[in-house]
Amino acid sequence: MSASKKPLKPDDFPVHAEGKKIKKQDGTPIATTEDLPIADDVAERLNEDEARREEDKWA
């Protein structure tokens, strides 16, 4: 998987999979995976992790 060198910011979420690419909310690609299921899984995990991080911030 190729990856962007810049860290993701809260405004970048939710991320989504578009084919083999994972994109930020503004459509900027942040990673390319080997296949579609991996892209979907990575996007879902990133979104869940960010949601958990936001929840912890308010707890």
C-alpha cells in the first residue's frame, strides 16, 4: 500500500474508498491498496479510529 507522508487531520474524515484508492473527504487520495476489499477495510478502520479518538477527547 502506498501512503501519503502528511498526517491526517480531523477535517479529513470521514475517509472513503473509491476503487483501490482511499480518499479524504475533499477527494484527495491518501493511499492506494492492492485490491478493493482492502481499501474498504482500511477506510472503515481509519474512520472508526478517528471516531474513537474524538469520543475520547470529549470524555
